[in-house]
Amino acid sequence: MQADLFADEHDGQLQLASGAMLLRGYALAEQEAFLTAIDVVLESAPFRHMTTPGGYVMSVAMTNCGRYGWVSDVSGYRYSENDPQTNQPWPAMPSAFLHLARAAAAVAGFVEFDPDACLINCYQPGARLSLHQDRNERDMSAPIVSVSLGLPATFLFGGLRCGDSTQRIPLQHGDVVVWGGPARLRYHGVLTLKPGNHPLLGTRRINLTFRKAG
Ligand code: MD6
Ligand code: FE
């Protein structure tokens, strides 16, 4: 435990930076609804490993729900209204997702968050997400709400430039990070997932990020 990192924590709510807040356990009350809804999404849009513009296959498997889905292939990163694997629209955003994302954003001071995209990431042990900025969304005034489920992971939280130093934030099942305003373009990533077994999700970590993409 990094005592200084959590010195300002109140009721499980920790300001990580101006515009970025960790809400510990905020999604726990909705965990069953979330797991059921994730299964419904996966029936029509299964996890898949996308290719980066540089030609690497991502270690994190991804899918989407909502009006827009984040996709990557050799031609670049973008949002698409259709799943490229089926050419069909992405599954609808489950109402439990929408309600939780809106409520979490409001706790962090971002009222009337109206997400139209939910990227769902699946990490198996060994998977990682290298430092990046989320900048494919049209409306940078909207925050991102990130929900972590399953195995714990270490979130890397950097600055506005790629070379800035990073903090390491441990994320547990049920934790929610809200991220916007002056933090919206901070670099961030996820360290290599360690092996483990979560009682509900087994050997995986699932992360959902809600965005206003269109
Ligand atoms: C993840 N999350 O936690 C990946 N991006 O699996 C992200 O890339 C992310 O958690 C923007 C804001 C919050 C996030
Ligand atoms: Fe991101």
C-alpha cells in the first residue's frame, strides 16, 4: 500500500489528479447486472484481438456496445457504428451500464454525461496495454468512465506528455475511475496482468470504458 497516494481518500473516493477520480468499489452493487449484460453483448459481438496500425496484434481482447465502437486495424484507430466482423451495428448499451456511468461521472463533478460508446477490454494473464492517450473521441469536454472487474491490475497514470513520470494505481474488482477535464488527455496504460483466480470472473480482468465518441 502506498500510504501517501491514499492520504486524501474519503469514503473510497480519491482524487488522482485535477479531473481524475478513483471511486473504489463503486460498481460492486451492480456487479451481477454487469456480468449478465456483458454476456449478452458477447453473444453478438465476441471478444477479438485487434491489430494496431503498426501491424501488432493486441494482447488485450476487445469488443464494444453502444452506438459507436472503438476499432483498430492497419489503417488506424477510429470509432465505427458497425462491428467490422459482422458489418452489423454494435449491441445496444445495456441500461445498467448507462446508469452507472452517468452516476459515477456525476460523483466526480461531470453532470449529464451521455456516453454513446462502451469499449470492453478483456485481459488474460500476460496481457498489457501500453501508454496511450484517448483522443479519438470528438467531444473532449466529456469524461471517460472506466469500470474494472475481475483480477486486480496496476493502472499507469502519466502526464500530458509521453515522457512524463507515471503513478501506479492498483485497481480492484468494482473500482471505477472517472477521468476528464484537465486530465482528459493524460497518458495511461495497464501493466502486464498477473495470474490469479477471481471468484466471479476466473482468470480474467474485464474493463469497460464509457465515452462520448460521436
Ligand atoms: C483498462 N483503460 O483499464 C484500460 N482510458 O483496461 C483505459 O485505457 C482508460 O481506464 C481512459 C480512461 C480510463 C481508462
Ligand atoms: Fe485509455
